[in-house]
Amino acid sequence: MKSMLKPDANYYDQLLQIQQADFVCFELNLYLNTHPDDQQAINQYNEFAQQSKMLKQQFEAQYGPLMHAGHSFTSAPWVWTNTPWPWQV
């Protein structure tokens, strides 16, 4: 049986950066629902969506997949059991 990854400070820092970028995307998404022609908000949304994607790729390369059901790629061996579950973080 493999031992579970022990998250370090960088693990939590990277998760926080992902959460922050995703929060901005979520809020801008709500704003754009009522202001669909606001080009500045659209540009900001696209910038943070790209940032979120990049941060997630970096995190997954170092710590393993963040999401399941085809939203994240994984490698052999199957590493889902090596990282903490969401309620363990």
C-alpha cells in the first residue's frame, strides 16, 4: 500500500491561488450574466480563466489530479489514493 502524500506549505499555497482565480472567474461569470457587453469584464474573465488553467496544470504536475470524471488527466500508476481527500485538506 502506498503512503499518502503529506501536503507541504507549497501545496496549500498553490491550492489557495487556484481558489482565488476560480473565485474571480465565478464572480465575473455572475456579473457577465447581467452585463454581457462589458468588454473589460470579459477580458478579466478570460485572463483569470487562463490563470486558473495554468495553476491547475502546475498543481497537477506536482501533486496529482484535482478533479475526476475526465476533467483532469492522470498518469500511471493511479495516484488518486496518494493525495488527501478534500475533507483532509
